[in-house]
Amino acid sequence: MNQTQKLAYYPNLLGQSERIIQQNIESKRGLEEYLAILQERANIEDQYAKALHKLSQQIDRSSITYLREQLVNQLRQKIERLENFVDLIRSEIVEQVKEILQDQNQVSRRIIDEMKGLEWDLQDKQDDLMGGKLDYKLQARDLEQSGISDMIYQYSLDISEDKAIKQVSKTQQIQSECIKLEREFEIIVLSYNEFIDVYKTKMENYLSQMEEQEQQKLLVQKDTLMKLFLFESSISKQSLQDTEKLNDQIRKTNLQDVIENFIMKYQRPQEAPRQLEFKPYSSFLTKTIESMRSQEYQKLKDIIKAHNDTFYNIYDDCVKTNNLQTIEEQELTHLINRNSVQAIYKIMQIHINCVWNANEIQNNETIVGLLRQSTLNRLLWCQALEIQANKSNYKVPSNDSYEQLIKWSQKMINLCLEFWDASPLRKLITVSSMIHVSVQNKKHFLMYNIKENKVLQTADFIEASIVQAVYDALVEEIKEVTTLEERIRRQKINILTQLSKICFTLLQFNPISVIKMYAENYLKQLSVAHDATDNLLFQIESFEQF
């Protein structure tokens, strides 16, 4: 394994300091155990030498005459070699191992202390990151709620101008604080990422030092074992064969292989600390409030309303009269280049007619590209679906058509989630509660196949849909009414009507308790009469899903 490969592997160990520390301890323990083995070997050889000395004295004092001198001399020579062997172990080899062990102990303690400090610093950085993120998110939510109040105060006829101005001032203050927290959170993320780089560099350095220690340990073992085996071979010819085998084993030992095994013994961690990409807070509710403030939401409504008759005329021409299900590439390019509402709607109506008849249009990628471009294009697609369904009594002609419709509805849901676009999604779920296919003479509604999408059950989408409905009621034109009291009464009726519609649509996808909570909150916030409020809440509680 070369240095580049090692450095590529090191980051995989980030976040595993406890395992690295344990490996450091185990490596040091291995050297300590080796030292203990050497000392025990010296003790055993010393005891053996003393036992042989007693034996030589016993032979010397005995009455044996034949070869007594030779036996005693042989024992004395063996004792002398054993004493030299013990001295070698205790004075040279043990001291060599002790010196390495002492050095490694100092380095190990420093590495362990620094790694623990790094882990504490990492935890502090992660705590700061989570705290900053939470503060920023909570402030963003406060800004959303204050934005809702802005809209309500702006258009509610029973709210004084002074109170509305104070509410706008409050929102501006919250927005200023939110911007401040956003900048602080961005700085925290940058600081965290810089720390991760430092963390990675230090971890690589620690692992390099540990690798060096492992090399020293193996080298001292190899060196001392070689000395022991060479010295031992001079003591007894009988042990020569065993000594050669051990020498062969030592010679064949590849130090680099051992080092690689030491490095690669770790499995790849499931998750290691990584750098983060800063992303400003965004949600369905935030995008909805922004579109209301910029009048974009109202502009889109006005466009759809102004072209309603045109849409039906396009349907009659493209579907009822000619049953168009394909668009030539040249014609498609021409319509896109016109960049008008009528041209884009014609593309969407032909595409919907193709889907409705279980065909796969050749220009799918172009259609998806148009849907990704703007909220208006997504609304035009939903409008084309609604008109096609309305003209067909909301009944899909075949199971194949129904499958195509499910697939494209799911694509639309995913696009709305990607762009936090509540308006087309709200329109899609409304029409999905009416579009159906006949299964064994029973109606199977499209909403059955999309209701499991988690996005339709999020608090963010639910509240964004309700806020849009409230806005529609507040800005709805009240005709032929002159007195302020009557205008307020009519506005409350509009609010109750719009809230009822959206609540009963959302009830198809969400628990009764959730929708009741939101309805009760907004009815109270908008000062709707108690009897009307109680009546709507009772209807919600009594609601039964299809």
C-alpha cells in the first residue's frame, strides 16, 4: 500500500476515535506482554542454570568415576552459556524493549489526550451547529406565522389600519432577526467545515504516528528475536532445527504486509463527520407567503381566470374535434417559442389527452422541462387535467389510462415538492378526489393512489393550503354591498366557505384531529361567528373518508 492509498483510507476512520484509541492501547499492551514474556524467559533460563549447577555439584560429590569430569565440564559449559544468555536478555534485549515502550507510552498518552480533546471539540461544534440550525429554523417559522398575520391584517375589513401597520413593523423586526440568525448559522457551518478539515488532518497525523509505533514494535521484536534465536542456537545443537524453522519464519515475514493488516483491519465506518452545504430555510408556507407579498399568487389566479373560456375552446379544438395525442417536433418548438399562455396550455392539453388515452407522448422530456420552468406551467397542466376530466364526467376510460395518470400525478407531486409549490399540488389533490376508474362496477378514485405521499400529510403543506384558501376569501370581490357591516359579514361567509372546501379536501389525506386543529385555529384568528365555527367543526368531526 503506497502513501496515496493510505491517505485515501484515513478519512474513513474519522469519527471512530474510541476504536483508534483502543487500537493504540492494544498495540502498547502487545509490547508490554512481549516484555513480560522476555522477562519470564530469563527467569526460567536462570532457574534452569541454577538447577544444572546443583546437578553438577551432585555429580562432583558422587562416587561416579567414569566420565564424571567430562559430565561436570559439560554442565559447567552449559551453565556458563545459560548465564550469558540470561544476561543478554536482561541487560540488552529487555532494556531495548523498555526504551521503545517508554517512548511509545509518552506518544500514546499524548495521542489519546489530544484525540479525546478533538472529540470534545467536535461535539461542541456539532452542538453549536444543531443549536444554530434550530434557532434559525424557529425564527424562520416565526417569520412565516407573522407573514400570515400580515396577510390577514392587510385584507381583513375589521382590522384597523394602525393595527395592520404595527403587525407589518413586527414582521420586519422578525425578518431582520431571521436574517441575522441566517448569517450566524452560515458562519457556524463554515466554522464547522473548517474544523472538520483540521480534524481530518490531525487524525491522519495520529494514524501516521501509530503506524510508526507499530513499525518500531515489529522491528524491535524482529531484532530481539533474531538475537535470541542466534544465541540459543549456540547452546544446543538439538534446538538448531527449531531455530532454523523460526529463522525461516522470521525471514519470510513481510513487515509491510503486517503494517497493511494493521491499517486495513478497520471496517469502513457507517458514517463519519462530513462537510455541510449551507441552504437557506425554505418551505411550502414560506414560498406561499412570498408569492402573496409579491402579488405573484394573485397574478397567476387572474391569468387562469382570464383565459378560462380560451382553455375550453382549445380543448374543443384539440380534443373534441381532432383528438390530438401527439405534437410534431416542429409544431412543439413553434408553440414553445410563442411563449404565450394559450400556446403552453395547448401543449399541456394535448399531453393530458395523450395520457387520458393511455398513450406515451414522444416529447415527455420536453413536457417535464416545461413543468420545471414555472408555477404557471404546472397550474396549466392541472387546469388541462381538470377540463379533460370534467368533459369526461371525471371517469378514466381504461386501467392503462389510469396507470398513466397515476405516474404523471406522482411526477407532478415530486416537482411541487422540489420547488415548494403548493398551488398546483392543492389543485391536483382537489381534482384527484373526483377522477376515478371503474373497478368491478365501483369507483376507484385517483386520490387513493396518491394519498400515501408523505408530503400531503406534512404540517407545512396543510397550513400553506389553508393560508391560500384564507387569502382567496379575504381578497374575493364583494359586489353590490355598500355598508361596512354587510361587507364584513359577507367576507366572513367567504372565509367560512373557502375554509370548508380546503378542510374537506385535506381530510381525504389526513387525520380528522389534525385538520380540526388547523380549522379551529384559523376560525378563531379570523373572528368567525361561534355558531358557524361550531357547525364547521362538528362537520369535520363527523367526516368519513371515502
